[in-house]
Amino acid sequence: MSTANQLNQVIDKTQRLIELCAALQEENDLLKLENDSLTSALNAGKNKIKELDEKMRAVKFAKSFSETNEKSLDIKQKINEFVQEIDKCIVLLKK
């Protein structure tokens, strides 16, 4: 094989390596863009989860407060019923 042929082979292989390097660089750039996009989506999802957790805590707190008010109303109603019964008993005892 002549030196010219060897040189042409080296040039051809070098050209293919340059093309491969360019293709790999382009793929790398696309993967970086995709990674950035996915990272942004992940962060948005995490923020949404935090927001929903805060809303859930607020709803649970409000629910527990309303349950307390309902229980309080039930207790007041029962006390009133007991007072009425006691009043009836007092009236009967006075007769």
C-alpha cells in the first residue's frame, strides 16, 4: 500500500470521526435540552404537590374545626334537654 493510499485512509477515517463527533455533540445538546425540560416539569410537579399538601392541611383543619362546632352544638342541645327534664322533675316534686 502506498503512502498516498494510507494518507487517504487516514483522512477518510478522520473525516468520519469528525462527522461522528458532530452527530454525538448534536445528540448531547438535544439530551441536555430534554433533561432541562424534564427537570422543569419535575420541579413544577413538586411545587404542585406542596401546594396541594398545604390545601389538604387547611381543609383538614377546617373540617376538624367544623366537627368541633357540631359536637359543641350537640352537647349544648343535650344540656338544654337535661335542664328541661330537671325543670319538669322540680315542678313534679313541688306538687
